[in-house]
Amino acid sequence: MQDRTVILTILNETWASPGSVLDLFLESFRIGQGTQHLLNHIVVVALDNQAYQYCTSIHPHCFHLTTFSSKLSTRKGFTSLDHIMLNQKRNDLLLEVLELGYNIIFTEADAMWLRNPVGHFDPNKEITIPCDFSTESGTNKPDKGLFYLKSNECSIAFLKYLHFERVTYPTYSDKSLCETTTRDIARKLAVETKYLDTAYFGGFCDPSKDMSEIYTMHSTCCDNIKSKVYDLRLVLDDWINFTTQISANASMGSSSFSWRAPKKCIR
């Protein structure tokens, strides 16, 4: 992009094969509203050779993270040490890209882009992220699968601190970025965050009800890959049906439509 912003996603061989999450992810940009031109700004980071080879067969911008241990390339549960190490590697990569002077839109590959949310990202703040801080539980719900990082001294210092903290305390409990932005260290480093309304960024844990307002849909609460692919296919098919019907009949209200997903993923 003209402002040196790149869209990054990271995946392994489980998500990169014919009919996989990667295919659905790229398709969402092709059928989304105002998202087609963003395809050329997506860099897919592959954690293994198989994922890299498949990526290069369907997308022009792929990068093989060769320093990543193949033993860690399989996604595991949120409580596993391997998952914490996976997030550490992700943050290390984000830091390197920020230090090169690029702003980053990081998105999970299982987050379908149905509308272009870039206009909601604040270029004057270090972080933009959808967060739902629940007063009932005292914590926030899971991240919505994407966030924006501005490349400047504050954001770089912030990620460097997180890297130091995790190296010093390797078993430190993994926190979402939403939670991390509320810590004192963010204020001390003058890291400003814009929080987006999660009503516009859905997930299977808490699907957005209004198709006329949704920007992305993330397959949260879904560990089984076959179930994930099945339900994400439903999301794209429902979106195609919604946009086709609305285009044909502008007076038709969005309340006439609802998501079929999740069907196979755990609610």
C-alpha cells in the first residue's frame, strides 16, 4: 500500500492444501466488498515447506519462515506451551517487519474478510484492534482475528518489551493482545490503542447478527479442521447469497438473512 502497510497471515500445512482454509481466506477477499485490491498486499507466511509450496501455486506473495521449528508448526490448544512459543515466533516476525518500516495488518487465515475494514484503522495510533471487554467475567473475550500495528518507536519498543518478558519468563501465561494493551507497560511506552466495536467483527463464539454491518468473521471456538472448513464455506456462501439478493432488491432488509454457521464447530 502507499503508506507502507502490508497484510500478514501465518499458517501451516494443515491450513494450506486444495479446499483448505487458505483457499477460503483468499476467496473472501475476491468476493468481499472493497477487498479485491487488498489481495496484492497480502503476504502469506508459511511455517513449513508444504504450506509454502501450495501457497506459491495460488498466491504471488508467500514467505517460508525457515527458522521455525517443524515440531511447532501444528497448532495446538491455547493452554499448551507450544502455542505460547508459536505466538512468540509470530511476535518476533511482527517486530522484524515493523523495524523495516512497514505498518502491519495481521489477520488469522481463518478470518473471512467480507468488507474492507482498513478505513477504521487509526494511522495515528500504534494499535487498532477489535476488543470486547466483558464486565461479567472481568476479562476480554478472544481476539477477533486481526489487528493493526503502526511502525514507529513506541510500537517497536512495546514488542521488544514483550519479547524480553517472554524470554525471561518462558512459561509466562499467554495473553491476548487486547489484554496486553491495557497493561501499565503500554501506558509507560506511550502506546495508544484504538478499540473497534466487536459488533462489526464476528466470530463463531459470538457470531455477528447483522450482515449489513459485518466486516470479518473469524472461526473461533473451532479446533477441528474439517469442521472449520465446512463452516467457513457456509459463511462465504451465505455472504454471496446476501450480496446477490441485496443487489437485486435494494429494499430488502438485512434482517431477512442470518448465518448458518457455525453448524459443525462448537458454539
